[in-house]
Amino acid sequence: MSNNVQFWRHVLGTHPRDIAAEAERIEGEGWHGGVMVDSHCLVPEVWTTLTLCAERTKTLMLTTGATNPITRHPSVTAASVASLQLISNGRAALGIGRGDSALAMLGAAPVKIGKFEQYLTVIQSYLRGETIPLAAAAELVVDAPRDFEKLAVGTSPAGSQLGWLKQSSLPKVPLEVVATGPKAIEAGARTAECVILAVGADPNRLKWGIEVANAAAKAAGREINIGAFLPVVPHPDIAVARRLASPLAGTTGRFSVMNKKVVGPATPRQREMLEKLAETYDVNAHGKVGAHSGVMDDEFIDQFAVAGPPSYCVDRMQEIMSLGLSRFNILNGSLMPGDEDSALSKKLLSDTVLPALLG
């Protein structure tokens, strides 16, 4: 179908070695990249696990899907992904969003847009090997005293930077912003190399996100790539496909009503479902099969996920690809161990749907 579109798939599991084995498998199946959740209370620590993934693979790109600006200082995140870039010989990318389950499990909320864009700007400077003024670096250290000059120091650092990065001849790690609301999309378009839209599978919503991203990039005098985060769940029985896709559609839908206010274009029925989801979403069931199934009807699941027989999934994906997106982060599976239906869906995705899309 397209020689330029890339298909990356989420790798899930509860043991780092199992996730690394999954990365090795999807590389053999023809996927371009592997995406790992950064939610340390739900899955193993992301950078340790991605390092194992890099050791088990040769060509697979590796990224976070997504990390957040709160749990790590930008210098720590930049150093982590730059180290992965070295270990993988240039196969790393950095996916970041405002934060969701990683923060919810700590009783915290997504970062405000202004702080988010500030974090993105600073982390890009670190990834380019630039020097950040100490005051700007210290501002992003949570709750630390900012009186370094009072310590026993004769000569202070000229600034904050990843000094060791200068020894690397590899390309800069690309920054990818995973975003749903217009302000987050615009922040990503102004700062990152790629914006990954997490707005569901409805072409109208995706068109809207693409327009927002392109307008912001044009205003900033930049060119960006635009991709999409999509749950894709093939199964011969559409009822089973929708059951498996339900928690994924619920999570994706919740992104569009995170602050109990619907963002992006929505039909009256979508708005009703999103508002109901905002009131009833169970974070304890985040990403688990069967979660939120009583809230969403079949129409909503079909609009926020691609679920059904393989031929249907191929047709839906080709329609979405025609919008001009260059990258897809495909989620197929729960954070909990799957059953025979889940295993069949995963096999159909790699053996039937992916080859058809790659053409």
C-alpha cells in the first residue's frame, strides 16, 4: 500500500525478558518499530527493558509510548534515551506525552501545557548536546533547593549538558510527542520531529488533528511528521474483536475527555459516550480486557479502535492511511495476559493485516 508509511507495534508484558522476546518476534514479522509503555506501577521499568530489547534486535526502532515530564528530570530522560541510541546503534526515539497512568498511580495529574512545552524545549536542547542555563535546569528539579552556589564549590558549572554525548557520531534522537488536545498537539508541532495523534480511529477526528499539527508547524516555520496511535484488533468474529478492543478504545477515548471536557470534533453520540466514560473510568482496570465494556456501545468502539475481521481492518487502515499519516503506533493486546482469542488476534495482525498494509 505504501513504501513510506511505518508501522510500529506496542510490546507488552510483565517481565523484561518477555518484552524483549516480543520485540525480537515483531522484528521478524516485519514491524518497523517497537513501542513500550512507561508506566512503572503497571509494567517493568522502561529504559532497562528497552535496553534488553535493543540487545535482542538488529533493525527494530525502539521508543517510549509514552514517557512523561514529571517522573524524571529532562536531563535524566535525555541521558536514558541517548544511551539507548548508543546501545542500539541509532535505533532509539523518545515518545513523550503529558502523562496518564504513570502519574495516576501516584495520585498525580498530567502536567500543564506551559510546563509541558518548557520540558520539551529543554529536553531537545539536551538531545542536541547543547548547554542549558543552570537556572533553567534547576527549575525542572522537583522540590530541590536552588542554592547550589552556597555549597563548597570553587568553580561552578557553566551550565547543564550531557557532556559525554559529544563523543557520539550517531544522529540526534528524534522527539515524538503523543498528544490529544489542540494545545498539546500544537506544542509538539512547535518542538518535536513527530506528533503522534491519540484521538481515536474516526477519520474526522484524525483530519482535525492533522490540520491542527500542520497549522502550528507552519506558523513556527517547521516541517514535522505526523502519526497516529491506534488500537487495531482483528478477529474473524467481530463481537470478539470488539470485546478485545473495548479496553483499548476506552483508554483512547478517555484521552479526549481527560479533564472532563471533550476535546476535538465529536458527534452528539460520541460526546455522550465520552462524558459517560469520564465519569465512570476505572483506573484500576486500565488496559485490562473487559474494562469499561458496559460504558461504550459498538459504534463508539468502532470509532476509537479498528476491530473486526482482518479484511475489514485492512480496509479501515487503508482509509486512515489515505489521510497522509506517515507513522502508526499499533496497540493490540491488554496489559494483562491474554487468552486464545487475544493470541489469534495478535497472529492475524502480524500475518495478515500488516503484510496487506505493507503491500
